[in-house]
Amino acid sequence: MVHTLPLALSGTEVKVAVCDIDPAWLTRHASPRARGFLSGVTGSARDVHRLSAVTGTA
């Protein structure tokens, strides 16, 4: 979503920000690969779309 929302909402006044996934939100069964994937997606969306990062709260 962090890659498609900026495109879908372009031309509107809506601003999209990225929230990193807090490791505590993932189950203990989440693989290192899954954790890396989520981190990579949010990081690349920030870079590609110049999105701001926000701190998430549980």
C-alpha cells in the first residue's frame, strides 16, 4: 500500500506517511525474511515516493 497509495492519491491534498513495523507487532513465528521484507518495503517507499516516516504506537 505504501507504494500504490501515493500514486492513487496524487493530485489530492491527502498526504501519505510510512510507519515502520514495530517488531513487537510480529508474532514470534515471523521469520527474519518476513521482518526484512517489511523493513525493505517501508524503506523503499520512503525513498521512491519521498514519504515521511512516523512513529507507530501499539
